[in-house]
Amino acid sequence: MTLIDTHCHLDFPVLFKKHECLIENSINIGIRAIIIPAILAKRWDALINFTKKYPDFLYFALGLHPYFIAEHSQQDLMLLSGYLKQIKPIAIGEIGLDYYDNNLDKSKQHHFFEQQINIANMHQLPVIIHARKAHHDVIAILKKNNFKYGGVIHAFNGSFEQANEYMKLDFRFGVGGMITHPHAKHIRELAVNLPLESIVLETDAPDMPMYNQVTSYNSPENLLLIAQKLAKMRGISLEELGKQTTLNVVSTFKINIKAS
Ligand SMILES: [Zn+2]
């Protein structure tokens, strides 16, 4: 069986300090790869060096996360273009728009999101998108900039109409631990009804706690529980879910992993 965690912040201190053990456990339960999206320019070098230690298992995306918008500068965007001349991340991310927190400067977010979409277009890279209460504007910016390389909408919680818009733009949807929460009705409905070909798995560790989680942080090993839950909800085998979601990851990020 093959499972891929398409969104895990394994470089955050709470996970990084025990990453050797987490990676070993993850491999033992069938996790074949982990994708780590970036959040801040000052952490890119550490992230790149970390993934080098686990080739063909850890993959990185590079980008400027909207939640940390106050910390990004115009120079960071130039730096991103500079990095892309030398190294090839599997995607630009984590980028997007976050309207959930009113303290985040909206127009600065628009600027950074749009610039990074243009950079992704220029380098023919997919994107990993963080969007909270902002799908309308995210879709508008993708269309306005004629973005062609698709990607993943992380922790998607929009409408089915918005899902259709994203699918037309070659996007897939990250499904994670929220489906284990009985009250998360809409997310569970999406997870059951979106086409299997449009779904990828993610933990968002150390964030997005599982239902009844014992530890104070989420961990990549929970991907197996998420996959088991989703397979059961959709009435398919864990193997079938693992195989199709792996094919989806390979198709989105062009990484060379055999689905089994
Ligand atoms: Zn994230």
C-alpha cells in the first residue's frame, strides 16, 4: 500500500526534534512520501537541507504563506525567483489568501499571492494553496492570471460549485483529519462526494488535530487513520484509496512514485 502526506510541516520544531522516529514510523505504516510546504523565506535553506537528507521520501515546496503576510517583503519574492534558477521544488507553496483572521493585510496578501502565481506560471510549477473564507478571490486571481499548472487546495472547505471551478483549473483537494470530527459535516460531505481522482491525503501536522487526539500536536503517522476513515466513508478498500490518491499526487506534482 502507498500513502502520501501532501501537507506536513515536518520542519516545525515540535515535529523536527523527533523527525527520525516519525519518518521511520511513517515508512513502517505505508507512507511513501511526505511533502513539506514552506512558510517563510528565512526558513527555506533549512527546509531544503532537511529534505536532502531523505531523498525520494521528503519533498519540498517553496513559497510565502499568507498567514505570515506581515513578515514577507518584496525582496522575498525576488529571492524566490532567484532560488528557482538553481533548484526545483515540486511546487510553489504554501501560498494563498486567509480572510479568517481580520488582522492579516488583505491587499498585501493579494499582491503576494498574485506575484507567486505568476512565478509558478513562469516556472511551470503547480501550487499548494491555503485559502480560508477566500475561495472566490483565489479562483478569480487564478483565472485572471491564466494559471495553467494546477495543484492542491489544502484543507478544502468551499462549496461544490467552487470545487468544480478548481477542477476545471486542474486542482485537487487535500483531505485530512477534519473528516474524523463528527461535527465537520460539510467537510465530510465533500470527502465522500468529490471525485476520487480529485483527492489527495494530508495531515497538516503539527496543526489540524484529529478527533480525540491524545497529543497536543498532530503527526504524519495519523495519515493512516485519515486514509482508513476516508476509505470506510467512501466504501472502498484502503488499498484502492492509497493507489488512486498516489496516482493523483504523481499527476499533480510530477514526482516519480509507483502506486501500489
Ligand atoms: Zn500548511
